[in-house]
Amino acid sequence: MSTTLKKVTRLLNDQGWRVHTSSDGTAAIIAQSGDRAQPIMFELYEEGRLVRLLVPWFMALPEGDKREALLAKLMQRNNLLKLVKFGLNPDTGEVTAEIELPVLGAKLRKGQLKRAIWILAQSLPEHREALQKFLETGVDPRDEQENMDNTVRRLLEAEPGDEDGDELGEDDDTSDMPALPDMLIDE
């Protein structure tokens, strides 16, 4: 099984997202989280068997002595966050965040795509803020166990379940999914 960018675009449009497509075979949406606009790009690989959601320029890697400390924190988060992975372009210092959704023996489901968008739009800004504080103070606010427990509990309570049978393009009952306020912005 595989998917196409046209199917992904249709799903995003059905969910109310304003989708921007380009001639290079990618699509993008702009998610609003607080006062920050978060672009999320969609790319297909392996003939549509892998959908990659990418947040470009999640943050810039600093020069100097803080560089290694931030890299260590990003690796720690790679281990902690099982779905989100961070990448680095060593030439530009660009740190990216991404989620890859394999589409192997089944169709891509609305619940999968919607959950991935929700994680990138709502969870990543909190991680960016914590990493910025770490760079400024040398202390990661997320290292405190109490903060971690509260964050995990909040995410588990708010994250939607995985609805069986929700294939791309079919109706999707997302009544158990939290609202994403101010997610659409006009450019």
C-alpha cells in the first residue's frame, strides 16, 4: 500500500487546513501555537510508502561551547520522544524535527496524520522553549522528574486514541481529540 501527495492534501483540506503545494512534490501547512507560526512540511518517500512531516528550522544550533551541550540534549530528547526525531544540518546549523509515518501493509489513516500534526504543533514549542532556557541558564527545566510526569500525564490525557479502520479519505470521528485553537492563520 502507498499514498499520494494528492490524497494527503485532500485529507488536510478536509480537516480545514490551508495547504500550500510546490512543484517539487511537497506540501506544507502553517500551524499556529501561541504567538508563533509553525510550518509543517509533508514529503513522500519510497513511492508513497513513507510520509515524512518535517518542521524546518526548529531551532538554530549555536556556535561555541553550548553546541555540544545542546546536541546532547537533542539526543536525549530523541530517546525520550519515540515519535519525534531531531536532525541537524552541520553546514547551516539548522535543527529540524520530524515524524515519519510508514505506509506499508495498510493505508495511511486520518488518525495517524492528525496525531502527528498535533504533536508537532502543540508539543514542539514546549521543547523549543525548554531548550532555549537550557542554553540561557544551563539548566533544562524538563530534567525535573515532576515536570516530566506532569507533561506525560497531560499528553496522555489529551492525545487521541488510534481509531481502527480510519483510512485516508473516510469520515473520521475526532470528538475525543482536543481542539487546536488558532491553528489556521492567513498569510
